[in-house]
Amino acid sequence: MAAVSSLRGYTGKNVVRGYARWFGVDLGCALLELWMLDVDVHVDPTYAARVRATMQEKERIGRQRDERRHSARAVANWSSELESAPLFDDGLEPPPGIPF
């Protein structure tokens, strides 16, 4: 109930942003928690939609970053496997004159 008691004396312009900063959560989580606590917050529906859109965009960017990291690791693993792989698996020596 710390949230409810801390909001009683809140004098700032944006209750959601103040809650998010005080409790260290993002704006989407702040909106959800304030709704769950049944705090009377008059939030403009367009503001809630913008917060939702921003959260979705951040999630999309994070997925793209993870995919890039994963593909970079796959390339690095593949190239390191090539470097450590033996050149001739059959145990034969290379023909003379080949600089290996």
C-alpha cells in the first residue's frame, strides 16, 4: 500500500510518470499497477495508447537486437569451427606444392 499512500500527497502534473520514477517501473507497468490498485487516475485514452505503442516498439527493437546478436554469434561460431577443423580428414598429407 506504499503506492496509495505516496500518491495521496502527489502534486506533480503526471501521476503515472511520477509513480513509474518513484517505484522504478516503466510507464506501461505503472498504468497497470495504478489500475490494479484502483487509484483514481484520470488518464487520457490517447496517452494510454501512446504508452502502449511505445512499449510495443521497444519490444520490437529488443527482438531485432537479439536476432542480430544471435546471428553474429552464429557466424563467429561457424568461423571458429572452420579455423579449428582439420584440413584433411582422411589422414593423407597434402600433395606437394600446395602451400597449406
